[in-house]
Amino acid sequence: MTARQPLEAIVMERTQESPTIFTLQLRLGDAAAQAAYRFAPGQFNMLYLAGVGEVPISVMSDPQERDGIGHTIRALGRVTQGLAALRPGDSLGLRGPYGRGWPLPEMEGRDVVLVTGGLGCAPVVSVVHYILRRRERYGKLVIIQGVKHAEDLIWREQYDRWAALPDTQVLLASSQGGALWPWHVGRATELIEQARFDPGRAAALMCGPEGMMRAAAEKLLARGLPESRLHLSMERNMQCAVGRCGHCQFGGAFVCRDGPVFDWGQVESLLAHRGF
């Protein structure tokens, strides 16, 4: 059930992931609403601060978790900076979930390749949780994550745990490495050639800067991945979340209502125009 009006949510836990990135674990104030809350990986909530504003934030927690709803946020604008000031016990408004998530049921039996950049990792963390809970239904899992600065990489211990799992490959990159950066220095797209998967039975999910996703798509297609199994999560200025205000129009679609997940064929021509 999707909440159309903001429901009260309580901050249960706050984690500072990096100097500008933090995670809020929320719980709806109404116990029945919390028990009824369901989301699909790739969907988002609208988080609301009275007198400040509202922003769309992807849900990054495990879909099977019933006690909390996780959001990882970068403090950039007025609303996200206000969210950064919240502490356990504080309340805010939450409505959602909204949008179309990743087509995970259709990908059963396939290798899954995740390519993300920057905080684009957050929308696919729930995908990793989802697949690991149903590991026997999927083939190889490849996680490719790129950041601009080495200190932007969050959840390092989590990546280490995933890399140790069977049939799971983790490839990390930073455009600007540091003295203690042990992984690739460069772009995440440069790691696609190292990814071990069968293009004939694979599907790819991408999230992050549009230029990165376009370059990654070209490399994956060159390796033989079919266009129909290439999925992207798009980001636009979503304000109403129900396709009425028009701010997130993307060609003939609205990202909040028809996305944020789109197939490559739906966005290829639009991504060809810089700044569209």
C-alpha cells in the first residue's frame, strides 16, 4: 500500500557514512502502517520536513525487513541538509513507496551485473539483499561501483563480505585514488572488461551519473548483452511523485510514475542528447 499523504516516521538510527553521506533508519509511527509497508527494490519514498520541503530518496534496506526503512542520503540541498540534522527520536514525514522498481522476478536464472556510480550504489543495495536471500534463483552476481574520491566509498566492510561469497565478484574504482586505496584508479566503466558473466544469460542494472550509465551501456552491449536486459534508474527533479506536476518529464514519460527504472530502449535516444 502506498501512502499518498505523509505519515509520521521516527528516526530509529542515524549513521554517518562519510563527511557528506548519512543513513537514516526510519520506522512509521503507526505500528499497523509499518507492518503493512512493502516496497520493491528500486522504488523510492518522499521524505518531508515541515517548513523545509520534500525530496525523493531511494529505499536501500532489505525488502524483507519489517522493523525499519533505510535511506542513504547525500547532504546537498536545503532539505537533505535538514534531514542530516535529524537524530534518533526525531520525526519527519514519509509517503510512498513510489515508482517502478527493478524487474528482479524476470531476471531469475540469469547472471546479474550491477554498475553504479557515486551514491548510485544506494538504490541497488536492496537488490543485493534481495538476490542474496534468494541466491539459488540467480546466477553470478557482479557488483561494479565507482566513486569520484576514495573517501566517498561507503560500506567497505559490506563490499568485503560480498566479495567473499560464492559466484560473487566485486569491482571497485575511484577516479581519484588515495594512499590507502587498494582498488582500481579510474572510471567504473573501465572495470566492465574484467567482469565475469555470460552475456547470453545476463541482465544489467545501472544507477548513477547519466554519462557513466551511457558509457557502461555501450560497453555491456559491445560484450553481447541484449538491449532488452539492460535497465537504468534515472534521476530527475521529482516533486509530486505521481506524474502530475511535470517536473520530472523525460521525453513522453514521467520518471516518478513510469520509472525511475527504464529499459535501455526507452531512454537510448534521450540520453544521446546532453543535458536533456
